[in-house]
Amino acid sequence: MKYDVIVAGGGWGGCAAALEAAVQGASVVLLERTDMLPGTGLAGGIMRNNGRFTAAEEMDALGAGALFALTDSISRHKNIDFPGHRHAWLYDVGKVSGVLERTLAESGVHIVYGSRIIKAEMDKERLKAVISAEGTRYEGKVFVDATGTAGPMGECARYGNGCAACVLRCPVFGGRVSLCGLAGVKEKAGRREDGGTGAMSGSCKLMKESLSAGIQKELEEAGAALVPVPDSLREDHLSAKACQQYALPEFARQLVLLDTGHAKLMAPWYPLRKLRCIPGMENARFEDPYAGGKGNSIRFLAMAPRENTLQVKERPNLFCAGEKAGPMVGHTEAIVTGTLAGFNAVRRLRGKSLLTLPGSLACGDIIACAGEALEQEQVVGKYTFSGSAYWERMQRMGLYTTSREEVEKRVEEAGLTGIFAEK
Ligand SMILES: Cc1cc2nc3c(=O)[nH]c(=O)nc-3n(C[C@H](O)[C@H](O)[C@H](O)COP(=O)(O)OP(=O)(O)OC[C@H]3O[C@@H](n4cnc5c(N)ncnc54)[C@H](O)[C@@H]3O)c2cc1C
């Protein structure tokens, strides 16, 4: 089978890359090893919190607002605040997969599920074709690696507390395989502050029905519930999280629960026996990962060296998106990098110069900052519009705004209004 653009991995990064390449008129195949989109986005849901609001508006002004319109359209709660976070929107994780699949298919993206890429054919430094585990060969002109950085099981055992039976479902579909790795690119793993490798995913899903009626009501009505944790039960494992934006004391004193369809517990794991000692949680059960009483998946194990155009270094027809493109955490961040990777993949196909987003836009600035971090010997720290160091930088640099007019002005001054929608 032959395509202009082949995207490996159907998380938010790969979905955005495939959609943008299709919008640009290329023939596109999206190869996903499981039976659902969008990867870890099946377990997430938080959008537009803090600086992610600015980034979503920037993307819309740049002409790539479709995926934000999609998550907005299936949001269970809009504009809610929780500790350290303002104006969050929570999409329904139960609906996202089907809605997203239809949107991509209607845009002309050919989605092939159950296609785990395990081999690459090269012509010197150029990729020619990829081959899936069941033996299908896909020939392409340009490729995007959006296979993420999580797992597989051996890595979760080595750097975490074992396979936590998460939504990536490695035992059934086979573990993550990096396209960059298959193309001979030397990738980098992130480091934790204590020198450990990778980072543990930062939230769990609880079965809403297993919680007290009072907590369920609060979640349904307000979108968030804060459940006090008795002193004797306080856990201190927040620093292990990939999502440093939630490693705040408020998240240890109380359980922060968000309604994304399930009850999203903002902790990397929580021992079930302790959880059930907290009033209202006596019957609590984990939904994702199933072993959330013990651990969670390990991520940031394989990031690719790349330019700020998201072309992988020394691989002219290979681009990268999402967590593969550096230590950036989040759906919004993956959609930003995915869109740019898909756009530049088609520019490469047509022999045009590649686009770098300018530092006057938060979307350009975060890609440059994460790119600098990737150049360091040790990649410590994570970048997200929603918290920790990059969120502080966004505010310091005056990049954060909730004003649509201001965002439009910045994009216009950069000469990029609607660029992602233009063919
Ligand atoms: C539990 C959890 C909760 C989260 N909650 C939030 C949240 O609320 N809000 C937020 O903004 N962010 C959240 N995040 C972070 C966010 O989900 C990620 O940073 C982002 O979505 C990563 O997208 P990605 O496309 O880079 O990778 P992934 O989501 O990891 O997707 C990679 C995809 O590639 C596929 N794949 C891997 N190898 C191959 C192969 N060889 N061939 C074919 N396919 C392959 C995988 O099956 C997977 O679908 C959460 C993360 C986790 C784990």
C-alpha cells in the first residue's frame, strides 16, 4: 500500500498530524496498534486549563481549531477551577474515541487499527516503508512518528511498580515500538529529579459508581470534588508524576477528583486499602489503570532529537509529534506538535520550506524550550502550558492571555492567520 504520509501512532499527536496532512491534501494512513484512538487521551480529558486555553485559541487562529472544537463539543464540564488550575474543560473520555474516529475518517484519513509497526525499510537516511506485525507493508514518501513514550511492560516493571494494566493494553496488542528507533535514531529518556528514568503517569480513573452518593453528586454538578484525606493517610509520591503541574501540597491534603466520565483521581496511584479508609471512598475501585492501587504507566522513555520544525535530525522525511517530540505533557501539547508535524510533512513532500512557529506564540515557544531541553545531556523537567516551570514562563513572558482578540493580533502579526487551513 502506498501513501504520501504515513503516521505511526494514533494518540493525540498522531491524530493531529494525520488530520493536518489530510487537510493539506495528502493521502494519509494512520497506523494504530490498538483498536482505539487517541492513546493516553483515552485516560485523560483535561483541556484549556491555565495556559492551555491560550494555546487552544492560538491553534484556532492558526487554522487548526478542529480538534479543540471536537473536545469542546464533548465536554462534560466547562470553565471549572480546581487547585492551581483555572478555566478547565473536561472532555468525556467515554465518547472521545468514536467521535474522533469519525472526524478523521470524514477528513479522508485512512485509519488502520491493529497495525503495530515493527520494521522499517531505509534508503540511506530516508525511510521508504514500514511493516506491521502481521506483515503488511506500507510505502510512504514522508513519515510521522507519534508512537508516544510510554511502556512497554518491561520498562514499566523496570522503572515503575510493574505493568499497571493501563489503557495502552500492551499484553493484548503488543508494546510500543518507536519508528525513530527502527529508523536508527538514537532516542533519549527523561530523567526524574532523583536521577531515575522516565516519569510515572499522574492520574488514575475510579469507577464513579463505586464512590459515595455525595461525591458522585458533587462531581456531576460541579465537575470537581475535593475529598479531605485524614493526616494518618497522606501519601507522598507526588514527585514521581509526569504531570508536575499537579505535584502541589493541595493534592496531598485532599483527593482531587474530576469528572471526565469516570472520576479522575489526581494521583499517580493510591493504595486501595488506604483509599477505602477515606470517608466516601469505602467501596472505591480503579477503572484505569486497573492496578492503580499499586502503580501507573511509565512515560518519557524515548524522545527523538529534532529541529523546531519537528523534522527528526538527520532523517529528512521523518517528523515527530506528541511526547516523541520532547518532554511536553498533555493533549493540547500533542495536538500542537502533531499539527505542525503533519503540516511540515506535506511541505517536505511538496519541496517547500518548513515552518517554525515563532516565539511570540506560546505554541512556538514551548516547542523551542522543549527542543533546548532535548539538547541537554540529561533531560530533566517537563513542559506543559498548564503548570510548573513552563506555565510560570508563559506568564512571565506575557504569553498567557484569555483574550481572543489578543491571540488573533499576535497570530496576525506573525503573518500566520489561518496558515494550517490553507492548502
Ligand atoms: C493516565 C493519563 C492521564 C492523562 N491525563 C491528561 C489530561 O487530563 N490532560 C492532558 O492534557 N494530558 C493528560 N495526559 C497526558 C497526555 O495524555 C499525553 O501527554 C499526550 O496525550 C500524549 O500523546 P501522544 O500522541 O504523544 O502519545 P500516546 O497518547 O502515548 O499515543 C501513542 C500511540 O501510539 C501507538 N503506538 C505505539 N507504538 C506503535 C507502533 N509501533 N505502531 C503503531 N502504533 C503504535 C499507541 O498504541 C498509542 O495509541 C495523561 C496521560 C496519562 C497516561
